[in-house]
Amino acid sequence: MLPRRALLGTLLAAALAAEALARQKPPSAPPPFDPKDPENILYLDLSTGGRVTILLRPDVAPNHVARIRELARRGFYDGLIFHRVIDGFMAQTGDPTGSGTGGSDLPDLKAEFNNLPHMRGTVSMARTDEADSANSQFFICFQPTLRLDRSYTVFGRVVAGMEWVDAIPRGEPPASPARILQASIAADNRPPPPFPKPAEAGNRALLEAEAARLGLPPEKR
């Protein structure tokens, strides 16, 4: 049993600690997600002829969104090709080697799997068989692919310009791959670069992509 003086000292210390804890401010909650915040808008200016607008979701994938912002602001994505494009599935980019095996010099990210579905226009991080291996590569879905849900980190969705994604040439890799001319965050106010004039082949690619999306057989395209 503690002596009376030691016991009083212990009680006093506990009381002071409790008072100090009560005076502490509770940890501040993250700011609510604002879809109009220009920090949450990613622009991809594509060689297929236009600007794609992507709404980022830091509320469900904060570390992945932070990575995309950082790499976009570095100019990392500028000039990179869509190296893996599967009709009816998705278009993948973000590899500086164009081989599907490259990434940035930053460490891989811990997975942030969430409940956002892989719908048409969903933007999600590519990875290897390891859950925590996403780095810089990402893909945009042409069609709903719900089998990927909660197995890949969704961090955004196309809200405008999906026609320029539909026009990306298919292939693994495509014979004439499309490129990201410029990736930027809306808050930085970077104007789009000059876009190539749509050639007949480019127009045909747009028509083929739209026909495929509608499920038309080849003889009716």
C-alpha cells in the first residue's frame, strides 16, 4: 500500500493529466469532399483531340489522389502513351517505359480499396498481383467491370470528355497509341495544348468506339 503522501501525489498527477486532456482540442476532421474544388479536378488533354475532365475523390482514396496530383504537377504524365487498351474493358496509361512494367520514382502506395464501383468512366489505379503495388499507372473503364470492385483503388471518374477516351486506339500496345499531351490540376489553370486536327481515321475510330459501346454488330457500324 502506498504511503498517504505518495497516494496524494499520484491522485494529483492523475487529476492534472485529466484536466490537460480535457483542455486539448479534439483532432480536426478532414474537410468535407467538395466536387467543385479545383484541387479535385484532373484534366487529361489527349492526342485523340480533346480534354477529359476527371473528378478526383480524396474522400475515399486520399493517398492515391495526392500521388496523382503530385505526378501531374511534375509533368510526369505529359507525353505518356496508353499502352494497354482493351475494347469493352479499359485504357491504361501512366508508364514512362510504355511497356506496362514501369512507374515513377516514388514508393508504391498502400491500397485504398473502397466502395466506388468500376462503371463507365471510372478511373482506377493499376497494380500487380500485390495489393499494395500501385504507383503511377491508372486505367479508365470503357464499360462497367464490377468484378474489379474493392480489388483496385478507384480514385476518380470522367465527368466530361469521355468521347476522347472512347477514341483511344485499341491494342496491347496499339499500333499507333494515343498519348496524354498534358495532365494538369484545374487549380493550376494550365491551358490545353494545341490538339491535332481530327483526321478521317480519327473520326472512324470515334464512330467504331461509339458503335462498340452501343453493342452494334460490325455489319451495322
